[in-house]
Amino acid sequence: MDAGAGDQVGRIIAAWRRERPDVDVSSIGIITPVWRLGAIVMDNRAHVLAAHGLEQSHLDVLGTLRRSGAPYRLTAGELSRRCRVTPGATTQRVQAMEKLGLVERVREEPDRRTVHVQLTPEGLTRLDEIFADVMAGDESLLVGLSPPQRTSLEQLLRAWLDVLETGSMERPGTTP
């Protein structure tokens, strides 16, 4: 973000403090830039992936399977958990990628009730080609941050994410 964007956040905070002096609006200084950064990151990823005919949901599944190690397969349930989506969303994603020839469903013998989702050889090759482009696109967004700034930002974001994902935060209107 350029200095102008930071100035805009400051103006938003000042305006809310003027309009609602009874409400603590200091979170705007963090949440608004994070929200805007999220939109920029998602737009950048969408652009990179569109050049390969894919979407972020495809990358989530393909990357999760690839990171699982050879033979690059997981049960449908485990894939849902690792991608943090519902089983229904996983089914839709898998069906779309099956049509593209990137994944296949494999039934476990002998009872065939367990379904694994597995990268196809084509899926593995395509993902490996795409991954470098995705990382280059992500890297381009970090321009202007020094190595120490990147390290500090990563540590702060991981700490914040850990608090939010472990459920150890208080939510307004709830009782502990």
C-alpha cells in the first residue's frame, strides 16, 4: 500500500472518532489495511491462476494433495478438513477438477466405501508448473518490505491467526 492508502485509513479513523467519540475505533488502523491487502492478494492470485485456467479453490485442493506427499492422495473427509471447507464444497471442487483431468477418485479395496482423492499425473505436472507462477505473483506483492520487516510481519500475523483460530479470543456479546 502506498502512503496515500495509509493516509486514507487515518482519515477514516479521524472521521469515525469525530462522529462516534464514544466508540473505540482503533481497530480500523489494523483491520482496514488487512481487509484491503486480502482483496489485493486474492485479485493477484485470481489473475495468476486464470492464466492457467484455474481458480483459487482448485489450487487449494491441488496444493493440499501435493503437500500430503506421494502418492498425493487423501480421503475426501481429510481433504475437506485440510482445506477447511464443507464436504459438499469438496465434492464440487473435486468434480470440477476431475473434468479437467487433474484429480481422480480412487475407492479403497476391498470394501470400496472409502474414497480417496488423488492427483493424476497431469494434475501433478500442471500444479508443479503453476506453483512457481503463484509464488512469483505472491512475491511481487511483498515488494518494498525489507527482510526484517517481512520476518516481523510474518511473526505478528501468525500470532494473531493463532489466537483467532484457537478460539481464545473474546467475541462481543458472548460470555466466557
